[in-house]
Amino acid sequence: MRRLGSLGLAAALAACTAGPGEPMPQLSAAQPGALKSCTELAKAAWPATVLTRVLEVAAGPVPVGNAGIPAPAHCLVQGHMNERVSTVDGQRYAIGFEMRLPKAWNGRFFYQANGGLDGVVVPAVGGIGGGGPAGTALQMGFAVISSDAGHAGSMGPRFGIDPQARLDYGYNAVAQLTPMARHLITQAYGRGADRSYIGGCSNGGRHAMVAAARSAAQYDGILAGDPGFQLPKAAVAQLYGAQQYAQVASAATPAGQPDLQSAFTPAELQLVARGVLARCDSLDGLADGIVSDVKACQARFRLDADVPTCGAARDGSCLAPGQKTALAHVFAGARTRSGRAIYNSFPFDPGISGANWREWKFASPATRDAGAVAFIFATPPMAERPGGLPFALGFDMDRDAPLIEASSGIYRESAMAFMAPPDATKLDTLRARGAKMIVYHGTGDPVFSSDDTAAWYEQLQANHGGDASSFARYFPVPGMNHCAGGPATDQFDMLSALVDWVEQGRAPQAVTAGARGPGAAVVNTEVPVEWSPRRTRPLCPYPRVAVYTGGDPEIASSFACR
């Protein structure tokens, strides 16, 4: 069978022993193909898999959220696999999916890894990275799959009561769907995909990093954006942050709980952003509202000295001592009472002024994070506790946080075991195959720390002879919040750069990113008015930063990665 031959080739490549300093295989370029028949796919069989819909779709917009995303003519296949009724909670589970297979195929497969708690089969158009992306993998000719990761979104985080649903969400859905998708591609085009890619942002970035470790033989290119690769720790850090903000909240909710939104006004966070810019904006040779040298900025910016201190005034001109203490604790990273680190630090960045930053820090702990920790990440689940903000504020960093590392009874794997990529800094199989990996992360991300991603990359470098850039590169995105937004040039195409690297051997020296000011298809309202609405900047592979070399300050060619 062609499918088995394709997998056999991947296994053979995985057996290569290209060590540090040895040349890696150069993977060949994918070759185009044409869809043989859409309707015949209804007859395709795969164990424990039911196809519920097979439909020819004419070229036109595909509804995604509130938008219509242009798509070429393609075959839509929807279905589910591994349907079951849980003996633990009595709920029905299955791994839902859809594939979109273009009539004019570029010979490639793209696994669209979705974000959040999953639970929804997002239309399989294939994101390429950044905010308001200008294109999709489906438009480029990829065959794309999307999944709900094994549970229904209507359950919220309560799917975590079921042990298997936890594993499906963590890693098993990708592992189960990948060979099935390859089989459908073979049936659709008469041959297997020449090249396979996986990509996503947020939890989707985590899925991609997990695939780099667990499914390295299956994927030639990994694209991980703002990856929550230590998501259980990040969720606990969110609860830690809520506890800090509660101490300086100036108002209460109708239920009598601290209103976290009142801990800092938007004007006060703008004040901090201006303080960061005043100290760090010109480190890259130009005061342009972008802090490119984030690492140098952390050594220079001091919250206590660079932001005015005041008493009772709340007019945006200063911060009270308690507010500075709360921010300092959050940016230093969640800690136990004895000072043991639970999660990494966050860099001070102008993105602190973004609406997305505010939403994640002040609204999310009582909603997304409290539920995720209680039902999915704690072992055993903490289902008996009051939820919402009371859960966040009552979570004990010494007694409760260790539960994300625990296993117990029917929960045989801890949250860190099923959510985090195993041996994330040792990617020998990926490297030996000639596969490539691009990671990007907004330095103004409020929920997943770009410091954590930088630390991961530095350790990856150390474990691969001091230089992992021959197969993995990390691109910080200055000012960008979680996957998009903030005062940033956040529109870019990382997927094309990855394909060029995998198939042509052209390692990305920089990726051009643009602002989405007035006139953009999807406007980022946080692009500063003094910027050109279509400002461009080079995103540089860490540890290089974009340095101004002269010329028009609004275009990427006036900067170099150094």
C-alpha cells in the first residue's frame, strides 16, 4: 500500500544518525497532484472511523467565525473516530475531525492544531501564523485536517473527568488522526503526501511542539506559535496572578469578590508601557515604538525606578507601591511561599498595554484557567471545590500546585506528562530526518511566557552542540500579545518560510512582518497612530535582534538582524 510505503520511508529517515556537526538529509520538494474523486472517498475505510459527510465544495468563502475565508475548490470530509461512552462520567466521546482536500493539490499535508481547550472542529483552512493572516494553507494547496481533540466544547473543561479524554486532548488525538489523514490523502490523490506539516498557535503551538517530540517520524515541518508547551504550569501561574491582583483591587464584584479589572486601569498599564519604551526603545538604534532587544531591556528597565510611584491617586500618572509589588511578582513568575519557581518569568514589554493582555490577566483566571486546572490538570480532579474566582483565589501554591505533576488511580499520567512534549529540548529524531521547526512567540504574550520559550531554545541549543539553528529557529515578535494584537507588526507568513527551509534548504534569516493599521483586511486597532499603517519589520531568529541601519524607518529593509 502507498500509505505504508510512505510511513516506511519516514521510519527509514528517522533511523538516520546525523549527530551534531554531521550533515542532515535534505528533503525533496513536494510535487503537485490532482484530486481523483471526492465522492469515492465515502468508501474509504479506517479502523474505528466513521465518515459522516463527503461533499464537493466549489471555490468560494468558507465561514470561519464571523468571517468568510476564501478557499479553492475542494473535497470536504467530516467524521469521527474512537467513539465511546465513558465508564467514568457516562458521557459520549469521539475524536471529531474534518479534512479539506483541494482539487489542485500541492502534494503536502497540513495538520491544523487548534487552540484553547479544543472541543470544536474549526474549519480546516490551515493558519499560517500571525494576526489577520493574508493566506491559508488550503489556499496554498495543502490538504488540511482539523480536530476537536476528542471532546465536545459544550462540556467545557469537565471532559477532564474522563482519563482518556485527557490523553486525547494532550497528545493522542494527533497521534490517532495523523495516519488516518494520510490514508485519506492516499485514497484521494492516488499517492501519499510528499511532505507533512503541523502548525498552530497557543494550545495549537503546544500540539505542534508535542508532535515534534512524539511524532517526529511523521512530520517534516513543525510550526509552533506562542506555544503553551508547559500549559498546566502556565494555568497555575494565571491563578497566582489573580491572587496578586486581588490584593490591589479597588472594587468588588456583585458577589463580593475582588474585581480583578480594578487592580490596574488601562491608563496605568499604558504608563508602564511608556516606561518600558523610555528605557528600551532606542536599544535597537531607533526610537520607533518597538523594543526589539527584549533581553537587553530586561536588564535595563526597573519597575520601581522607571514608573512613578504615588499613593492614593489613580489617574494613570503613577502606580501605588502595592500595584508595583503585584506586577513585580507576576512578571518574576509564579512561586511557592518558599520561593520555588512554578513557571517562568515574563519580559516587560510595551504589549502590556494591549487589550488582549488585560483580558488574559484579569478575566481569564476565573474562567478558562480555574476550570482547566480543576478538571483537566489537577490529579485527581478538584471537582468538589467552588469554581470561578473563588477557586483561583483559594488555590494553594504549596499544597495544590503539585497536583499538576501527580498521577493517581485511573489517572495514570500527570497533566505535565500528557500535555508537555517529552524531552522537548532533545529533538534528535527530528534533526536526523532533515525535518525543520519554526517557533514564534509574542514578547507581550500575557499567558504563555516568551521567556519560557527562549529558555527552551537555549537548552535545545546546548543539547545539540551549542547550535540548533540548522533545524530549529525561534522568532520573537516584539510587542505582540497572545498570537496576535498589541502594538506590533503581527502579520506574517511563517508557513512559507518553513516550506522553503524543509524542501529547498533555505534557512530563514528573517521573516518580514507587517502592521495591520487602517486599510488592512483585518485591522489591529492597537497599531499606534504615529506608525505607518503598513509598517514592516524583520522578525529575527533568536538571539539576533532587528537593528536599524538607516533609511526609511517604516520599512523592513532599513533593518538588519544582528
